[in-house]
Amino acid sequence: MEKTLQFALNEALEIGRQSAMPEFLEMELREKIAQDLEAFCSVGRCVNYEGTWICSHYIDAAIVRGRIKVKR
């Protein structure tokens, strides 16, 4: 019974996502990508960003989230 309830809940969530506005779907995708990038953080990839040493994957994640603007 619990698996059936879990399946119904997951199906309702998926239908809700599919009917959501495109901006929400883009935001959800950006957050997933940012979290994946942060999961790969390692000590050897640190860079000096505005006077602070930080993993470059965190900078990449901030760019994906739109918190840091990239000059083109």
C-alpha cells in the first residue's frame, strides 16, 4: 500500500512539474546542475576569487544559479 501511495505522490509531483511555467523548470534544472557541480568540489581546484580562496566548482555553481555574472 505504501508503494502505491508513494507512486501516486511521485506521479502528482511530476504532473505538477510538467505543467509549471518554463521559468520554474529552468530554475529547477539550474539548481540541479549547480548541486552536481558542488558535489565534485576538491581541494586541488581552489582559486582566488575576490580575495578569498574557494573551490572553482562553487564559482561555477554560482554562475549557473545566476549569482555571478560572466563578462563576455
